[in-house]
Amino acid sequence: MKKIIEKEFAIDYLNKYGSQMTIGNGYLGIRGALEEDYPEQVRGMYVAGIYNRPSGSTSSELVNLPDVTRFHLTLDGEVFSMLTGTIHSYERYLDMNTGELIRKITWENSAHKKYQINFRRFVSKVAKHLIAAKLEVTPLTGDMKVKVRTGIDGQQTNFGTQQLKELSLRIFDEERMVGEYQTIESKQQIVVATKVNAKGAFTAKNRQLMTAVEQNVAANETFTLEKISSVNTSLSKTDEVLPNTTYLELKKETDLAWEKFWKQTGVEIKSTNTFDQFALDFASYHLEIMTPKDDIRCSVGAKGLTGEGYKGHVFWDTEIFILPFFLYNQPKIAKQLLQYRYLHLKEAQEKALENGYKGALYPWESAFSGVEETPEFAAINIRTGTRQKVASAISEHHLVADIAFAVCEYAAATKDTAFMMNCGAEMLLETAEFWISRTTNRNGRLEILDVIGPDEYTEHIDNNAYTNYMAYFNVKKAMEWNKENQPFQKRAEKFLANLYLPVANESGLIPQDDTFLQKDWINLDKYKANQGTQGILLDYSRQEVNELQILKQADLVMLFYLLPATFETKVMKRNLDYYEKRTIHDSSLSKAIHAIVENRIGDRKQAYQFFQEACLIDLGTEPHSSDDGLHAAALGAIWLAVIFGFAGIDTREELLQITPNLPDAWQSLTFEFVWKGERIGFKITPKMLELSKTTTSVLELIINGEKHSFTDKLTINFEQKDVSL
Ligand code: IFM
């Protein structure tokens, strides 16, 4: 059952469900806000790529667009609100099978009249600009006078920041309401159009273009109102602003598109814990609706299109955590995400130059223009009134190698040499040139100084293991794709021969950076118990945290995930144990990666524990953790943990390697995986792996360390290791 269900209405969870119940199609996203207003509720509609930089700000923001979801409902003179009257039954769910959000309430007003009120809405998966909504009200005790006010509400802001100038509000043909807007700084045009299937009285006031429909309805008859809306922007305009269509017509084609999506991309887990399947479906649904499908000018923000957290900016989250979901399901979309980075190679080159480097230094946070968008300052410390500078834009450089890694992953998984010739090789070259220029020669050894690794609790450190190894990988791969470029080959060879790569010391520990292992250790139990909240920063200043062995997420574990062949299993195990004890997992990116690495070293029990905890990042009971949007990377990581963790797929070598290790609670795992142009069907049980494909070519692969080949079907029986090293 692919349903996100809210069993009862609770004000405290309004915005968490608002994020979870987002509907969309990659072009636009609409938060699951309730149709009627509540003071705490954050309504939001976002279109990928529509950003605006408010005056006085150093970064642009994903714009909260005029709203079309609001319905002000008056029944027999009383305004409908779930905070008044009595709720006799309540049911709200997002049907992920079809992308439809449904709410059904039996409500009694203060005069003891009962009504059945049903709301529905969805965003078309076929006509990407269209949104459909439907309201049904049935009076259950006597006749009713219903009044509905709805339309286009241009009062939306980004938490109080006005991003849009209203250009015009108009009614066409006595039915279509059209609002034209322009983003104040970025000058993007937005046209929102809407109509309802009943005659009403139009008004335009205070940035709201509304219609009010009134009707008398007999007892037990149903009043139905349909509303079809469209959002067009200067990034993608259609000629037909608002077609003549009905809720049902639009839904039929959308249902088919969703059916196709789930057939190809769905992963089936038979588990004694049904929540595993739900969490994975939740992740897949949201990854699909947050990712643009046909516009290389847009990528995926850290909260997708579910909220305004991180201002809608694009981080390494996209390439490392989200892109693989598409690469191995719908490779064209993975390519598009890389094209977004290629499009902004120029800005990355400019950033490198401005900072005294060569090649391409991608912005830590990116938006539409491709320039650095990281806010200059972090949240205010209300005790001191000061704001700490955000160092990521000037030091968190691993992103450069992360993008290069994704390019290589794409090249390995597809046979798209055209992309590599036209874009990929150049991206690898430019990112490699950055690393070569980024090093400092200290006594003949090349070192990378003053960086921040994925562990953002440790700043301004030298020779961060993650960064150095990833930079090495980046330059090595750039050489393979730029063989003709002799001057580069020479520079790269020198770099590879002299770059310092920290190795395990006599206690088996790889130092996270030059100073980490000398720092003091503190007991983190209290903070681990509240992970994800950054509670440590209430007790210690950032400076103090930096001087202690405290990790937000583990650099080494991330490195083991990306480059497993580089490290021996016993080294991985030793370091995983050591660093995990010092990791709070305050980053939502942390847990699922731990699950994968635990599984690779054979501890599937611990892996499953991490996986289950990772699934709770947006689905846990804590009321406000996802208020400003879902954690897009964490959702991607749930899928990664299933495919690269439990299914044990490894794509880092020429041949696909599979070493399954299912959790004890799982009876089977079934999915499709696209590899070098072949769609391969997988069925895994604790004792068997079954592969199938429909083409007649021979596919060679390594299963549990042994080479196999097959054309259409292959069944391998095995015993899962009951390991703990
Ligand atoms: O990219 C991440 C980073 O690794 C940790 N802080 C949040 C960012 C956005 O998700």
C-alpha cells in the first residue's frame, strides 16, 4: 500500500505532513498544505529554476509562487476550520501510486450541522504545467448553503520576503483568472492561470484574484467544484495557458504515467517489517517528483521542491546521493543533472580564478546562475547577537571531486561516449586542473591544506583523507579521458606521484586529517540520543567542537562507500568502529552510508539498524524535523542502501559485481537495474539470486566473487554469510 497517511489532524505536525505530502512532477512541487488556512501553516509552490535574490542578500532563494491550493469554505455561514466544531472522522493520505492527495472529513459545525467534506488534488505527470483540485461537500443534516472562495493568491512570500512583482491580474471569458508576475531581481516571468467549473463573483484585491461560488444544496446531495490551474514561467512556456479538461481526464493520463514509473523503478521488499517497503516507496516517490525531467538549466535542491530549506540550493547531495537513483533507472535524467554542471563550467572556472586556482571550482551551493550561492553567515547566535561566517564556500572543495566522480559513474554505467567527448572529458580535465593547482608542496610532498571534508564539524584542516583520495581519483580519471593532452598528462602524473594519501597508522587508523587523531574525545551519548538536532552546538561553540573528536558525519566511512576497492576490509572495519563512536550523525546524509559500509564489511545486523534509522529521518515521529522540506539526499541514500548495501551491487569495476546480503527480516528483494544499456531484472532471497533480461547479448558479471555470464536468465544459489568480522 503506497500511502502516506495522516490519521488525525494535529497542528504540531502540519508542516511535517506539508513536506511529506508534497505533490509534483519535477517541474513544479506543491506542499501538502491544507486547503483552509492555519496561522502556523506554510503553504508553498515552487518551480524548478525559479530563484530570486532578495535585495541585500548574498544568495538567491527558490521562490514561493502564488498559491492555487487554498479554498476558503463557508458552510451555512460558518467558516470551515478543523480548529472549531467537531471532527467525527478524518482521513488524509497521499496515494503515491497515482500522486493524488486526498482528505475526507466528517465535520459538525457549532450549530450541530454535519457535513462530509472531501478534498483532492494532484499535479499532472504528463502536462507538467497543470494542477487539478476537486472539492466535494455533502450536507448530512438538512439543506446547506455553501460558499467557496478560491483563485490565485499572490500574497505568498518566502518567510516574509516578497520575491514577486505583480504585473497584471485579469479575467478572461468570464472564467479564466490569470495572474502575471515577475521575480524582482532575476526578472523571471510567472503566469498562473486557473478556473473553476462554476460561475462565481470575481474580485481582485490585495494581490489576490478570487472567485466566490455560492450554491444552495439539498440534504445528502453533493456539491462538487473542480479547479484546474496552470503555472508557466519564462523558463518554459506553453502556448495553451489553460486547456479545457476535467479532473478525471487529467487524472487518467497521470495514473498511467505513474503506473509506468512504478513498474520500472519500483523496488519490492518482502520484509517482516512492512515499514521498510513504505520508506523506500516514499523515497522513490519523492526523488521522482523533485527532479527536473527536461531542462538542463535546473538541478535538485537539498529539499527538492518540498520546502524552502537551504533556499532551494543544489549541493553535492545531487551528484552523490540522488543521481544514482536515476542513473540506474532512467539514465537520461542522470545525464541531464550532469549537463547542468557542464552548463556552469564557466562559472566554476571563474570561481577558481577568483580564488587563485586553475581549472573549475564549482560553488558549494548553486542555484540558477551557477555562481556561488552559499550564504555568507550562518544563523544568528541569539545570546551574542553575532553570526558566524560560513566557511563552506571557501573551503568545502570536495564537491569538485564529487561531481567528477558522478561523471565517471555515468560513463561507467552507460556507453555514452558522446557525452564524455562533448562534456564529460572536459569536466574531468577542468576539475583535475583545479586539484593540481589546489595543492601545496611541502618538502616534496603535495598536500591539500585548509579544507572542510563532508564532516562539517571539523573545519580548516589539512589533508582531509576524503578530499585527498577523491582528488586523486579525479585526476587519475581525467588522465584516462584526456590522453591526447600531453602537458596535462605530465602535470597529472606528477600530482599522482606526489599527492599525500593518508594511510592506516600502527593502530590501523587512517587519520581523518592531519590533526584529528590528536584531539580530545568526549562522551557523545547525550548528543547521539538526539541526533539530527545539532544539540552539541547548544553546549559547545563551533570553535570548541572543531577542537574535539566530534563528527557530524564520517569522512572515512563516506570514502569507503565511494572507493571500496582502495581499502582492505579490516581497515574499513577498524576505522568504521573508531569513527562511528565519534559521529553524532547530525547530518541526514550519514546513517544510510554507514548502513552500506557495515554491510560491505559483513555486519548486516548493524547495517539494518542503520538503515532503519535512516528511514526515520523524514518519517520519524519528531514533529518539526522536516518542516522546511524533506532531506533529499537522505531519501536518495535510502535507495542507495538497498541497492548498493543489501543487494550488494558494486559498479566501480568494468564488470558489475553483486554480493547480496539481505537483512534477516527480508525474505526477498526485487527490482530492475539499468547497466550499460541493459535493463536487468533482479530477484534476491537469502539463498538465491535470479537475474533476467530481454536482450540476447551476453552479460558478464561477478557474483559473490565468481565470474558468470548469461543471456536471458541466470539463477545462482548461495548461503548468506552470517558474518561479523
Ligand atoms: O550537503 C549537505 C552537507 O553535507 C551537510 N549539511 C547539509 C547539506 C545539504 O543537505
